[in-house]
Amino acid sequence: GKTAAFLIPIMERILRARPLPPDASEELKELCAKRAFKDWKPQNFVLILVPTRELAEQVQENVHKLSEVSGLRGFAIYGGTGYDRQKDALRNSVEFIVATPGRLIDLYKEHQVDLKQVRAIIFDEADRMFDMGFKDDMKYILQRVPQDRQFLVFSATLNFDVLNTAYEFGADPVEVNISRDQSRAENVKDEIFHVGNNDKPQHVLSLLKMHNPRQAIIFTNFKLNVEKITRFLNDNGVPAMAISSLLTQAQRTKVMAQFKAENDLNILVATDVAARGLDVQGVDMVVNYELPMDAESYVHRIGRTGRAGATGLAFSLVSEKDVDSLMRIEEYLKKKVEVGYMEDKDLIKDFKAFVYSDRNYSGNFESRGDGGGRGGDRKPRSGGSDRSPRSAAGPGGRGPRGSERRPPRPNGPA
């Protein structure tokens, strides 16, 4: 719904810029004069910036679906894939470019994209882009697009950085708040379980067995935990897949396609790379293996379930390490999260142990659905994560490098 909220009006503005038939009514002429992009040229385009590759693909998929009849075209540009197809799309002139900031700036430095042709720029999940260290990148791009462009900022939380950027680069911006007083979805039942840190594997396994979700997402704060949790579930007969920045882009795309498909691979273990923007209609359960460091991420995580009017369950495993995060979340929600309790009879006793160190694991582990990638701790590929801040340098100057690794967040886990 949110994607359509900015795509449909922008598409209308482009379509109304097309030449009118000679017999067009005065009413139609007046409407086009009011709504259309003035002097739209074939080389003009709309730029949509998103924080992650998965969200870029999802927005581009919506561009394609909504523009099939009109003939408008779009293309997704992000790191971790080859440059050739992206350069071809830019040369062939498309009306929509959906991009992560890192790869877009790389192509701009190579003179492959002309930012002076941007007629509208949209920041989708703006607060997440700031969280991921893209603040300098976003300003770098805004300083190079025309000042008379349309500027739209979509953000789940209007924090200081988002508002400051909107007012710095927007001419008298209009602020629209939807459900400002509703901090979380009403149709999601969320509970916390107070457990010891070493008891979390048993509880996550027991919750999955008890509720038998159609589709579930298990969130962890640490990318090295993703594969360990996935391994634990697979070892205990629960088919699960992993997605994190440790996978190549091809593997991540394949994992998401398999998770959305109708099969037995219905449990996804993920870092927050999957928490924002991704729309998977069938997710009926979310588990926070650890509570996120910031309260907004909690709302976004549990918002992956209970979508499109459906009901959803969200369970959080809270150990002594999560107490500070719980206080921040409850302060943000302005309410206490309901405390759940599992009877001893509901806790699975007979299960293969969670392996905390690969040195203690003798079996071969392969993450289900990752395209044959090897499990275990791997170094991220250079240029594969779309998450580094960049300095403001023009084409050919000393500016952003091709490596797009995520910087460590202050006061939080790397």
C-alpha cells in the first residue's frame, strides 16, 4: 500500500505530461496543466532510494505491476551484482530508477547516470537509511539533483535526521502523519518470555512446534547468529533458511523467492536486513531471538506479521542481556508488553543442542535455500552490502569507494 501511495501519483504525473489529443476537453487540459510534470523529456526519470537490495527489488516489482498497461519502465540498481545490465538500462532511458545509494553514486562517478535529469526523488524507509549510515550519501545525491524536483520522504519514524533533511532540501514541505498515535499494529499479539540466554534455543524450538506457523521470521541482532540458529532448527527437523549480509546477492534473492513460495521452507532466520519494507503476506509469527537495540526496530520487526488485515503473533525472548532494550521498547510503546509463560509440559526436552562454536560442530552445515553456499562464518564480499557512508565528491573526485560495508552502530553490536 505504501509503495503504491507514491508510485501511482508519480505515474499519473508522467502520463499526464504526454501530448493530449486534439479533441481533449477543457477540463482534461486544465487537469493536465495542474498535475503533469512540466516539459517532461524522454531522458527524465524518477529516482527512488531504498536502504536494501531486497527492498529495491520489491519496489521495482511494484513499478512493473502498476505500469504494465501504460508502458512506463523501471529498473533496480544495487550492489552485489554486475554493472553491465544496469548501465544498459540507464542508456535505454527508463522512467523509474530504484536504487541503493552506494551503487547509484558509483555509477554517477562513472558518468553513467545524469542526476540533472531527476524530476522527482523519493526516499523510502528514510529512517532506516540514516540508521545504516547513508546520511552523507543522501545529502550527496540531493545536492546534485535539480532544485525544482519533487521531493518525497517516506519514513516509519520521523526522527530528527529525517525531518532535518526534509526541511533542509524541501521547499516548505508538507508533513503527513498516518496513525501517528498507533505505535504498533493492532492486530499483532506480542508477548515476551523471560528466559536465560542459554534457554533461548529450547524456547524458540518449542514456540515453533506449539504454534506451527504457516510462515515465520526469527530475528537476531547478530549476523553470525543467523546461521547458528538456522543450523539448530534444521538439526532438529524444522526446515529453516538464513538471510544476512554474509550471503551473496544471488543467494539472498533465491532465499527470499523460496520463502515466499509454497513449500516446506517456511521459516526465515534474519537480521534486520529483512525487517524493513519487505511484504510477505503469509507471515503469521515473528520471534525476536534478542530484542533489538532501538524501539523502532521492534515495531518494524513485529510488523512483518499481521499484514493486510490478518492477525499475527510476535514473541520476544528476553534474557538479562535484553533488559535495557525492553525498557526502551516499553517506554516507546507507552505500555508494558504482556509477559508469556510456557508450561513445563510444552517445553521440548529431547532435542539436539545449540552449537555456539563451529569448533564443537562435527557435521557439515549448508544453509537451506542459499544456492549451495557454504555455512559457517564467512567474510562478506567486497561491494556486497550497500551500507557505507560516503564523502561528498563529484565525478572523478576523491569520494565514495566501491566497498559498501556497514559501519558499526554506536553503542550497539557490530
